[in-house]
Amino acid sequence: MPQVSNSATQIWEEAADRLKQHLSPDIFERWIACIVPLKTENKAIHLGVSNQMFSEWLECNYGQLITQTVSDLSGTDLTLKFETGHLPKSDPTTDTSEGKAKHARSGRSKKPSTKVVAKKLGCSPLFKFDTFIVGDHSRFAHAASWAVATTPGAVYNPLFMYGGTGLGKTHLLQSIAQHVASASDMTAKIEYLTSEDFANAFIDAIKNGTLPQFRERYRNVDLLLI
């Protein structure tokens, strides 16, 4: 077990209390409450997180806010250093005992298989987060996609991705769809379709006078991916 600095613990406990006032309860519990304070050293506070993806997501989305908060509380300018390999109780990227208990109470013996999920959504079973190769130019897109998949509707709502052919846009979109579907045991309402299919559906709705049904279909979903 790593040695935890008392000063780091004190600063982080106060910082967490302050951050809790500025963030939604869901975001705080998923991404902030599970951070482990480690030490303060060389004008930096070291915080433990589970993995590199977690670290990159925090850096992109809340790095500035966290840095400013710990600096204000310590009375000096502190830089932020994330260290991976720490598994707190409420890590949103791993199964928790609470999550397992809820799953058990649902009466389901196991989650639907990857092939079942992919077939229902019209996705490739190969296009999942654990098969996506993260490169220097796709780190932010990958982190943002993971954030959408784990907290749908809470962050990056909407999320717009663009890029050249073969860079992984389809892979990430299908990864989001399959993660949300699997996590909800297929109860989430998900629409995954091409922009051409969406445009054609809109044109057909105008021709046939069914715009109310069109709006009803696409507005009342948990996740819309085009």
C-alpha cells in the first residue's frame, strides 16, 4: 500500500467538499469521490486513480477546476499529478459491490452476450472500448466517448466527433452504444443509424405527414447516435 501524506489527505478532503458543491451528485460520485490522495511533493499534489483513461478524462474535463481548488486551499500554486493503479471503492470503470448487488436484485443471472447486444443494435461485436487502440490523436475522443458511455446525458450532451476515414469514429460510436446497452441489460432505448437513414426518415415523415411520430421516436430515446 502506498504511503499517504497527511497534508495531501487534508487538502483533498477539503477540496472534495468544495468540488461537491459545484458538480452534480452523479458526476461527483462517479469521477471525484473515488480519487485517492497520495502526497504533496515539489509543489504538486499526487492523486491516485485506477487507470490511464480515467486520468486523461479528469485532466481534460476537470483538471483546471481541481488544480485551482487545491491551490486555493493550500495557499500555494500546486500542479496536479495523477498516478494510476489505485482501485478505490467507487471506481466508475470497474464493477462495484453495490452495482453487483443491484444486478443480483434485478433477477438476471448474467448480462446479455456481446453478440446479442451487437446484433440488436446493428453494431459489430468487435467495436468495443477494450478493442480500440488509443493513439496520440484519439485520446481525447476516446476519453469523451467513455464519459458519454458511463454517464449518458450528463456530459458532452451532445458529443460531436469528426475526422478522416479510418480514424475510429464508427468504432467509438458503436462502443458507446454497446456499453450503454450492456450496462442497462438492454433496457436503454438506443437508436444507432447513419446520417443518410436519419435524413431519409425525416423526408419520409414530411411526405407522409408523420412528423409527430418522427419526433416521438427520436426525442424519447436514452441514446441517439448518428
